[in-house]
Amino acid sequence: MSAQSLKKTTATWIIVIMTLFITAIIFGILMRLNQGNDYKMSSPGFYATMTTHGLTMIAIWSVAGMVAINYLLTRYIKVPNSLSVFALVFTVIGAAMLWYATFVGQFHAGWTFLYPLPLVKIAWAKWATPLFFFSLVVLGVGWLVWSVGLLVQILKKYSLKQAFAWQHLSKKEPEVKTPPLILISTVSLIGIILSLIVAVILLALTFAEYYSGGAFVNDSLLMKNLIYFFGHTIANESLYLGLAALYELMPEVSSRPKFKTTWYVALAWNCTMVFILTAFFHHLYMDFVQPLGLQMVGQLASYFASLPAAGVTAFSVFVLVFRNHIKWSLTNVLFFIGIMGWLIGGVGALIDATISNNVALHNTLWVPAHFHTYNAMGNVLFCLAFFYWVANEFSGSQTKTKAQQLKTALLLIGGFGFVLMFYLAGADSVPRRFSNYPAEFKSAPLMATLGAVFATIYLIAILLIFIEILRKCVKAFSAS
Ligand code: HEM
């Protein structure tokens, strides 16, 4: 692939993702203001906004990690630019279809679409249900082709064992060394491909029921399992793509030796690959018809999937920065804060994934609290670090950012303040997905208003960073 076309496609992705991100943050702030009784949305309007916000965020931060590894993998393997262009076109068309279904058709069943609600209780334009599901088909096809394409390219250079870094598990120095970027990309791409294949099955079953005119009805428990296998897995694997970029870039921008694949790095990421696929069972703890054994698998897998990867990554980053003279640029600052957000959100997730706690926290605002922490203050920052670094590549110099401390302070205060309001409300049993809180939840509106204020501070930080990235991305189109 020509370096120039790779740069142009990457710059286009960044502009599309950041524009959608800023719009989706504004939707989030409006929802919090509505929950705080500071701004009035109709109930269907709130839920249509929530559906659009949730799915747009999941979509853009899944592809952001793909954009990062797509660019960085070219250091090790050949990557045809057509894969990324194909996914870009499908993502834009899929997002436009989704927004039309939610804002014009008022489809508002949430991003996990609460089967069988969209098929049996249609509280929006009739055409919006199939349009919503077809938008998922378009998004899924684009990403499936892209992720399979990237995996095939990896396997053209590395055998499957090498891509999983199994040769690093023995004591002997391996002949072929697997870079961490290859290992983590392989593990995450396999998870993403499996989650998308499950999405294909899920959508086929949904369409079969929808077009059967009542002759065919799915099993609700099976559908819920499929929805959460897809949703939980894709959201988590996307975060690992952001980590792949961190392993590749953080030592480089800190002027430290590259991270290597050691036996414990290889072991941790292989564990993650296996266990992440069964951790989704923790979404079904309150479904009492689910076999008890699967609930126990859900709790154990939640621990085994997250702790090894978090442990080795935190250890590697600690060794990188501890007592070393680091040149802090916005890139490694964002990676570093992202690790903090990922770990804090991860602890919040494990608290909720522990069955005895889930009895109290299930479907409270604790759930958005933990996933917003490892997304808004974790994966988003890993990907922003990549965007910032690559934009500097386009402009030809890794210059120091203007007002770096101000941007960092706004991001920290706004981001952690915003999620803290979700945690406090969750600990106080305030339910999630309520457009307006019942009078019994006395402190909930105030926490929502404060959440909106902090989210606005976060938005200002994101806007300042985006303006800088945008100015540099434009250069990717003009440079020869
Ligand atoms: C400052 C930025 C953000 C704000 C203000 C915001 C706000 C919100 C609000 C108010 C809700 C509804 C919570 C409820 O009452 O249940 C929500 C849900 C959600 N948000 Fe965010 N959010 C932000 C960033 C993100 C990011 C970065 C992601 C990335 C994945 C994300 C993904 C989601 C998802 C998946 C839902 C659930 C939607 C559903 O239940 O169908 N948000 N967000």
C-alpha cells in the first residue's frame, strides 16, 4: 500500500470518528441534563438519543482501535488499503441508517435492543425496526471483512502458533520473536471476528422471526445470550486494540526500549483470549432460568479475562515510567491516564461481576459508571494518543502540544468527575436507563446535573485536542 493513501485514509477515519464522538458526547450531556430536570426531552426522544449515543460510541471506538492497528501493523506486515476504505464506506452508510432509524423513525430500544421488544411492542415508525437491524448488518459486514482481512495478512507472515506467541512460553530464546502488537492484534481480532459471526446468527434469527408473520418465534434466553456474547465481546476486544497501540507506541514516544513479548506477556494475552469469550455470562445473573454453572463460569471468567492482561500491562507501564527520565508528550500522557481509567473501570466491573454484589448493583447506574470509565477514560484515550501521534507523523514532527497541562487537567477533572457521579448514583441504587427519576431517588437529579457539568469540561478538553489533531490531519491530504 502506498504510504500516502494509508495516511489519507487514516486521516479521514480520524475526522469521521472525532466528529461523531463530539456529537455523541453532546447527546450524552443532553441526556444527563434531562435526568437532572434542567432540560426537557420527551421519553421517546430520550431513549432514541440513548440508543443513538450508545451504538455510535460502541461503533466508533471499535473502529478507532482497528484504525490504529491497521496503521501500525504496516510496520510488520503488508496491509491492503482497500480493507480500511471498504470498512470506512460501510461504517458511514451504517451510521447514517442507524441515525435515520432512531431520529426520524424514533426507534428507541437501546443499543442492546432488548429482545423481543423491537419485534412485539413497536412504539415507533414500523419501518424503523428493520432499518435499525439492517444498519447493524451494514456495520457488521464492513468490520467483519476488515478484521478477517487483517488476520489473514498477519497469518501470511506468522504461523498461528507464532501469532499467539506460543514459542515465548518455553525457556529457550525463540528464533522468531512475536512483537506484542502482533500478539494482541491477533487475540483481539479473533474475538472480534467471533463476536461478529454471532451477530450474523443473531440478526438472521431476528429477521426470520420478523418476516415470518408470527409463525416462528425465537427462544428469549438464547437471544439474550447471543446479544451479550456479541455486545460484551466486541466492546472489550476494542479496548484491547487500543492497548495494542499502547504496547507499540508508548515506549517509543517515551524514548525507552521497545516492549518485548516475554513468557508472562504471552501467557496473559492467551488467557485473555480464552476467558473473554465466556465473561459475558455476567450479564445474565438475574435471568434465573440460565443454568447455574454458566453463572459461575461468568464470574470466574470475568476475573481470569481481565486480571492477567491488566497485571502485565500495568507492570510493564510501571517499569517504563518508574525512576526513568521520560519525555512526556500528550501521546504518553494520554496512554498513562488511559491505563488509570482502564484499571479503575476494570475494578468497578469486577465488583459488579461478583454475583453477591450484582444482586444490589444490577441495572443501576453502577453499570454505565464502570463501562464509561474504561471507555471514556480508557480506550478513548488510548485511541486519542494514537490519533495525536499519527497526526504529528502527518505534519512531520512530534512537536510539543500547546497548553498541554490545561488539556490534561480538563480531561482528568471532567472525565473522572463525570463517571464519579454515575458511581455515587449507582451505589445509591439509582437505576440506569431512566429518562426521569421517580421522586424516591432524591439525590439522582443533582448527580445528573453535576455529571453534565463535568461532561462539559471533558468535552472542552476533547475539542481542544481535536482542533490540534485536525489541523495536522489536513496535512495528510496536501503532502506529496
Ligand atoms: C462525556 C462523554 C459521555 C457522556 C456525557 C455520556 C452519557 C451517557 C448517558 C447519560 C447515558 C445513559 C445512562 C443511563 O441513564 O442509563 C449513556 C449510556 C451509554 N453510553 Fe455514554 N456518555 C459518554 C461517553 C461514552 C463513551 C466514550 C462510550 C463508549 C463506548 C459510551 C457508551 C455508552 C453506552 C454503550 C451507553 C448505554 C446505552 C444503552 O443503555 O442503550 N458513552 N451515556
